[in-house]
Amino acid sequence: MTEDGADETRHPLADDDRYDEDGVLKKKPYKKELKRLRTELVKLQHWLRDEGIPVCVVFEGRDAAGKGGVIKRITKRLNPRIVRVVALDKPTEREQGQWYFQRYVEHLPTAGEMALFDRSWYNRAGVERVMGFCTDEEYERFLDSCPTFERLLVDSGMVLLKYWFSISDAEQERRFERRNEDPRRRWKLSPMDLEARTQWEAYSRAKDRMFEATDTEFAPWYVVDADVKRHARLNCISHLLSQFDYEDRTPEPIELPSRPERGDYERPPIEDQRWVPAEFGTLPTDPDRT
């Protein structure tokens, strides 16, 4: 207790009925705010398409930091032809012989597109450096040339946003444990994840060096506090939207034209088709369907 009788252990947000006693936004207000932000994302996608603005968003952070989760929340209501996710596998033998940035360049957005990179060219500054997948010379060359590469993107008219999802050691371990306990999530627990558990300090040093070399005025890093997933998702999406002075160009509802009169089409017998067994519900009996 403090001198004025306040409970020091009580979370500062505990008196706000939108938050629980641990200061975590409750599910109902979280869903409500997420719905509002998704509506704004739809407005943004229409505006980007109309204006012909290419947008590249980079999501980086430690394993289990929640990058994939926020990307899913961003894309759920959007047109995949306008907003697409780029999640590349390890480079092929041919790609290993290319200029390092080459495999990423072909996935960059064109005018009116937004590309969300679930990990990016910054693999070299993180996992490749820590795990020894690149030489010291390749690593230093990357740190030296990356700002120049990104300057070229920005000068071409592309909007480049870079998010680092910051997570504590204890929270990462909790998420690894949950993945291991849940068969639906266990596929996410890769050998690289297990190795990362033993390389916490090495990844920290690599991240610090990466920021030192690539946190520039024209392409800054934005850090997301990712220990609470709900907060991280809302904060990241809200910040992304704030980077654009967009207008609402959502198409107005249209008046559907009248349908023509039915012709003389007769449907083949409904029972002649191979229907998927109706384990849930029942098979249709109305013949007026195709």
C-alpha cells in the first residue's frame, strides 16, 4: 500500500471496465475495436488502389512474438488481390546464388497494392546471423547496403513500414509451452524455435545491431509491445492506419437489377449427383438448384 492507501499491486487500468484485473483488454471491447479498425482497413485498401500507392509492410520480431496473428487480423476482410501476404520459405539453391535482395524484389507491391512481409530481407540480420547461415562478410555487407536498398524503395514512391514485435523472454517461453501442449499449434514449434530458446542474448545483440544500422529517418523501425496479443494487434493496426491520410472511397450500395423470367431449363435429377455425406444438417430435396 502507498501512503495514500492505494494498492501498489493493482494494475493502473483495473478501474477501467474495459480491462480485466491484469490490465488486459476484455474480449468484447477488443472485438468491437477490431471490427472498427477492420472497417478502416477496407477504406484504406480502396483508397490505395484508387491512388495507385504501393505499400510494403515488414513484420519482424522473435519467434512467437505475434507477427502472424496481426497479419491475419489485417487481411481477414480485405481483398487478397490488393493486400497480400509474403511469407517466403528458405532460399532455393538458385536463390542462394542471387544478389541477396533479389528474391524479395519480385514480391514487392506494384501501384495500388499492399504487401505484408511475414519476415523479410531482415532474416540476414537475425536468424542467419545468429544461426551462422551467412558469413561475417555477407552480414556486414547487408547492414551496409540495406539502408541504400530501402532508400531506393522510398524514393520510388513506395511506402515502407517496418514493425518490430518486442516480447519478453518469459512470455516467449509461455507461448512455446502452449504450442507444445496444443496439437493444433504444435506445427508452429519448429527446430529453429527450439534453438532460439537457447540464443536469447545472441538474438538481442543482433536486433540491437540491426536497429543501429537500419533505423533511418526515411525508413524507421516502429516497435510494438507484443507481450499482450490483443493490445499488440490493435496498436499495430491503429498505427498502420495513422500513416495514411486516406479518404473513404468505399463503393456505395447498388440497386440490383431485376432478374429475367425463367426459361425452359430443367435440372437433371438431384439424386444423380454425388453429394458430400450430410454429417451436419440434411441433404437438399429442393430440385431448384444447380
